[in-house]
Amino acid sequence: MAGAKNHDYHILPPDIWPLVGAFSAFVMAIGGIRWMHDDMYSFGPLIFAIGLSAVSLTFYAWWANVIKEAHEGYHTPVVQLHMRYGMILFIASEVMFFVGWFWSWFDFSLFPQPVEIVDGVVTNYIGQEGAAALLQWPPKGIEVLNAFELPLLNTMILLCSGTTVTWAHHSLIHGDRKSMITGLWLTIILGALFSFIQAYEYSVAPFPFAGINYSSAFYMATGFHGFHVLVGTIFLIVCLARAYKGHFTPQQHFGFEAAAWYWHFVDVVWLFLFIVVYVWGGWGAPVH
């Protein structure tokens, strides 16, 4: 029969959402650039908000299509395998993203530089006391956060969330839907608690956001991790909503599996951040 499916692959039909997503990202980028230039007549924030809304709509519609395809039987074992490969590559790209921030942290800490002024412009700015901060990390005069207070608490929270999401995953595999939902609820609550504590930690941090490479590297590394925690929490909330609708089965639950992998990735990155940034990176400095 002409057009009959005789293979395990899913040939996607033409779809408008990739084009919409690309255009929306372009609008969002233009809005962000105009916003950062602080031109009161550029409507940067409005353009950015429109682009962000369109990108969010694209996410929703595109992933809704993926869910629909799964229910229609297009996600054969071969397709699921390739989706797993895609998720693995995505997480690998995220690993390399964080490698950049760790690289900058190690570069600043292992090879500290004094303040240099070239043509009136400050470069290699590591502290507030000029040459007195020479070859010292953290820079002289910087108070650091106590690694064994809020950071340690957040470490325990994320480790517990890793166990609850694993419990939910194994419950799903064994057909225990009630335990799966309970595990998801606990993981989401722990993720939200982590974000709340990190926001409070930022509010009481003894160093500014900019001007010193210690604080800039600290906020960029931990802040982007915090953003990933928020994304992972949203990911799990979507899985929870789908779990209530009965979308997942022990044989077919890639969406949940991808969320669990992502959450474990977030856990591992935080362990490295805790050890490298909070413990090792602040060793010997006065504690706030």
C-alpha cells in the first residue's frame, strides 16, 4: 500500500513551530539588547516580553505535539532510543556550559592578578584595595559566605531531592502510580525550597554583584545553576501534571525519564559548586 509505514522511525510532518520559535527568539534578543542599552524610547522591555511570551508559547505547543505523537504510537522503541541520545547530548552541552564558569573560577583563583590601570581604565580588578590584594584569593577585604550554613543546607536539600525523584522513577517502573506522584511532589517542594534559600543567601551576601571578579564568578556560576534548578522544577511540575492525567506507563515514560536525568545533572553540578566555590574557594577568608 502506497504511503504505508514499514519502519520504526517517525518522519515528522511540516510544522510551523520551528519557524515561530526562531522568529520569537530573534525578537526576544532584539528586545534584550535594546533593554540593556537603557534607551527609554526603544521599548526594549516590551519587545523582550513579547519575544519571551512567543518563545514560551512555542515551547508549549511544540512539546504538546511531542506528547500527542507519543499517545498516537509514534514513539517506537527506536524513536525513544534516539530521544534518549538527544537528551544525553543536551546534558553534555550543559556540562560544557558549566565547564566555562568553573574554568573562569579556577583561572581567577589560581592566577590572581593585582589591580591594573591602563589609560584610566581599571583591568584585572580583583579587590577594593589595589596592590594590597596582590596574589591573594579571595581578594583581600572580601568576606565570604559560610559554606557550612546555608550552602550545606541546600546541598542536603538537593541530595534528598535526588533520592525522591529516583523513588518516583522506580515507582513508575513498578506501576506504583501513587508513590510516583508522592515522590514528584516531594522533589518539587525540595526544589522550590532550594531556590528560596538561594534567593535569601543572595540577599545577605557580603559582596556586590559586580566590580570584583570573585563576586562576578560566584554569582554567574551559582546563579546559572539556580536558573537550571528553576527549569528542572518546571520540568517536574509538567511531569506531575501528566502523571495525574495518566500519561506515563512503565513501558513508555521518556518525558519523566528526561526530567529525572536533568535533575540528577543539577544535583551533580551543585556538589561541584559547593566543594569548589563555597569550601575550597573561600578557604582562609573571613566568614560573613
